[in-house]
Amino acid sequence: MFGRVKSLDAILATAKKNSLHRSLGAFQLTMMGIGGIIGTGIFVLTAEAATKAGPAMMWSFVLAAVVCGLTALCYAEMAAMIPVSGSAYTYAYSTFGELLAWIVGWALVLEYAIAASAVAVGWSGYMVGLFRDLWGIGIGNTWTHGPLDPEPGIFNIPAFVIAIVVAALLYRGTTESARVNAVLVCVKIAALTLFIALALPVINGANFHPFNPYGFMKHEVADPASGHMVAVGIAAAASSIFFAYVGFDAVSTAAEETENPNRNIPIGLLGSLAICTVFYLLVATGAIGSIGAQPGGALATSHDALAFVMRAINHPLASKLLQIAAGVALPSVVLMMMFGQTRIAFVMARDGLLPAPLAKVHPRYKTPYVITMVTGVFVALFAALFPVGQLADISNSGTLFAFTAVTIGVMMLRVRDPGRYRPFRTPLLWVVAPLATAGCVFLFFQLSFYTLKLFFAWGAIGLVVYFLYSRSRSHVGRGHVEVHELDADVPPQPVAPLPGGIELD
């Protein structure tokens, strides 16, 4: 497992070729984190959480936030020490060696691509509601739900279309500007603030009872709405809600551009997570208290959860505004997820572990156009066929696996290479990293049995691909130790656009 280690010295030497100007402070990093975190998770998965935990989903939000916060501190040390593309895949290559790096990269493909599909499905639900409420156009389930949805259809056309449109934008090299990102952050925060302001005053304490219908640990019961077996409990809901917090890594990927990273990175990471957790808890309180959140209830079966709550408490205009906000903001999350997916696969192809054509760069647009097209088709098909809850859980399985590798890897490098320069050092590492590892492993096994089967099946396919194709073509295995992540023809890497019009010199 520890063979074929990608030289950390070679990676860092490459990073020095293109060192970046440090200009980001704590406020900018916090805004970046908020922009990366708030998305489909809170707009859509509130309904999924109600199905799994009822009103106790509030504790699920807290549990997921704590695990994310601990993991983020470990992630920041690795990102600051190895400030190149590839994310957890590159970290694993330099720590554990090629085999585990391949498994992590394969899991990241699952994370980013399926997460993009989940956001596309969430966007579809809000758009269908917007067409119904704003223009009186009703669209049945046949062409807005996939065949595996609890209310099955044939093909989710809106989700398919938005995925293809985003892939086309990425093909052309379109990325969000700093100003657009700042506007989208404000739109999302304004939408959640409006929801909180209108939902909290109509809270009814009776809606919080029974508060914890399924207990803490995961177990499976029949969904009251669909009759299908689902994993329930506070921990099971937390493993789904984890999706609502993924995006904080936008902060750690900016480590090389941060002033005083030892101070500002933890502020940005923990600050953005704390602010989003407060928003999430207030939103959950408003949703539960205003209409209830019992499994099988109206909230649990809705496809545009927050807009549904506004309609239920007689605020149709606010419902439309929330639908519009989701319609405007969620495609940007699809873009960033697909952006990350294409860049991870690009680096793996550059290392010889995936077919070389996937690393082709368009001569005009300077984008990895082959992998972008492949990703677009993959994301669109999954979005068209699967419901958002299943997609989020599948994505979380890849995320939690990759995060576990990072939390273990940061401890290994402290032992193996204690003298290495670390712009940011995880505080209380030997407390934080083991807790983060335990938290990620715990949430991983709180996912449904169906999700775990899919993850391990995906991993088995990955191992077959590695031993039949990738191992014999690996550049490191052939003795080619050069590192290409920052070569001149490498397309832009997955660092989130900066808020407030900030520019890096």
C-alpha cells in the first residue's frame, strides 16, 4: 500500500514555480466558506432530514458541523503544506502511496460528480414549483422525477438539462467571477434570512413532539410516505446532512493566498462553519415549529422544502422568492462541483492512472474538454434517474472516505516528516485528528445499507480498473517523477472564486 509514493519534495518544488500573493484575510476566507457551504443541502435536504430524524434533525445539523469542523482543521494543514491541485488525491499519493491515492481519487470522482447530480435534482424541484406557482404551469412527475424516486417518473428532464448546460459552460471555460460569487452569497443569505424572519414568529411548540421519534443510532424502518426501507435516526440524518456542509474546503484550498495562515485559516474555516450552523439551526427550527417535521409528514415529502414551508404558512410571495433564489444560486454549485470533478480526473490522467485523452486541453478554450464532456454526460444521467436524497448519500460516502484519508494522512506526515515546513499547523493535532477520523468513520457507517453497497461496488470497480489498466501505465510506477500540476498548459484548478471583487496579484 505504501509503495509508489509520489515525492512530496517534487510536488513542493513544482508549487514554488508559481507561488501566489498572500492577500486574503479572515473575513474574505469566512465569506468564501459561506459561499461554498450554503447550497442544496439546506434548500432541499431539510425534507430528507425530517424523514430520517423528525424534529431531532436539529441535533443532526450540530453533529455534522462538529465532524466537518474537526476535519477542516486537518484539511487545512495538508492544503497549506501541499498547495497544488488534486486535493485529497494528491495528499494521499504523497502519504500512503499510489494504491490508496487511486482509491481516494476514485472516491472523489464519486463525490464531485454525484454531488453535482444531487444539486441538479434539487434545482429541478425548485424550478418545477416556480413554474407552478408563478405561471400556473403544472408539470407532472413523469418528466421531473427519475424512476427510482419515491414518487417515480421516467426521466428528470430539468435536472438533465441544467447539468448539460453547466458542462457546456465549463467546456467553454466559463467560471464565476468574484463579483458574481459575492452576489450569489448575498442572495443565498438573504433567502435564508427571509425564511427565518417569517417562520420563527409562527412556531407552535406542539410541532416539536415527539422530538426524537427514531432515536440516535441508525436503523432501518419503512418510510411512511413511500413504504421503502430507509435508514433513520439522528446519526443517519447527520450522515445525509453532511452534504449541507461540504464546500468548506474552498477555504483550505486558498491557504497559499492567505495572510498569516496560522491565524486566518482556522478563523475562516470555523467561522464559516459556525455561521452556517447557526443559519441551519434557525432554518430547521422555523421549518419544524411552523408546520412540523414528523416522518411521512408534509415537509418530509416536499421537493422544495423551504418554499413549501412558506406556502404552508400563507406567504406565497416569499415562497416564490425562495424558489427564484434557489433557481439563481444552485446552478453555481453544480458548476463548482463539476469543476472540481474535472480537475481531479485531469490530474489523475496526467499521472497516467486514467487514459491520456482525458488530460487533453482544448487549444482555444484551455479547458480539459474531453473529461468535461464525459463528466457532463455522467452527471446528467444520474440527475435524470436518481432522487436527491440517494444522490446526496452516495456523494457523502465518497466525501467521508476521502476526508478519513486526509485526517489519517496529516498524522502520518507529522510522524514521518516532522521538520517539514507547515504554514498552518492543526492545533491539538493528536486530539483533533483522531476525533475527526472517528467522526468521519462513524458517519460513513450511518449511511444506509443501500448506499454502502453502492460505494463498495464502486470501489471494487475502481480496483479492477487500477490493476487491469492504471497500475501498468502509472508514471510513478515507470519511474517518471516529474510533477505537472502547475505546468503552463494546466487549466484553472478548483479554488473557489473570491467574494467581494477581490483580486489576487
